[in-house]
Amino acid sequence: MSVDPVLARLAHQPGRLSYLGSRYLLIRPETIVAMQRAVEAVLGDRAAECFAAGGRAGGGKAMADLPGEPAARIATLLATGSSIGWGRFALESFTADRLVVVVHESPFAEAYGTAETPVCHLTRGVLESLARSVLGDGWTVRETECAAVDAPACRFEAEPPRERAAR
Ligand SMILES: [Zn+2]
């Protein structure tokens, strides 16, 4: 079995894990999901946006460090997501006005269990940063299918600013 290229470049000092100069940490999905459920208990549906904001912050930082053409940046971000254990990321489609990403085995869906609405808001936030980086400001991402809602995989579709405003 070959060593994952991202994991091979993780640097470790006591108390500090980093990848290409950015600090990372390992955290159990259950920890994130417990936090998510606690925020949901207080904020209801508005909790989703809090977690998406967290995903956007991390994703925005990752995108800022990525050079290259949009297709290359997408490929790198999806490969990195897979490497660091956020599920198996695959690009379903990318054009000038379309970005769809499918994630198999989302750790968030798996830890959450069964839900009535999609639960992978952190991943959605990261992909929103990706969508804004390659499609433009104001794009959002919707999780159209989620493994926590009885789908085989989670599916994320970018939506242009005007569609969102029209809702
Ligand atoms: Zn999901």
C-alpha cells in the first residue's frame, strides 16, 4: 500500500501537526457532531449556517494557498479532502456555471446517524469556498443528497447568487 501524498508531508512536532506550513489537528467526527447537535438544540435550522461558516473559513485558507488553474485547484482540494479523511471526494461536473461534487463515506454523516435533512455543513462550507474561488463571489453550495438522509453518498451542488436571491 502506498503512502498518501498528503499524509507523507504532514510534519509533526510535539503538540503541533502541520501540512505545508498550515496547522492541522486530528479530531473525532463524534466531537464535531456533538458540537453540531448542541448548536442545533439552541439555534435550530440556523445552526447549519454556523458550521458552513466554519467550513468556509478553513476552505478559504486552503484555497488561498492553492496555485494553478481552476480545474487543477479543484482537483487538489478534492484530493486533499480525501487524504485528510473527510470522505472520498469526486468531481461530478465542472463547467463555467456548474460545480457538483460527490462525497462518499462522509465522516459527519456517518457520525450523525439518520437525519431528516442533510448534515454535512462543514463540507458544504469548504466547497462553498471552492465554488467562490473558481466560479465567482456570491456562489453558494447546497447539499442536495446526504448519506444521513438515506442517500448512497453526499452530493453538493453550487448555486449562482441570483438563484439564491430568487428563493
Ligand atoms: Zn452529507
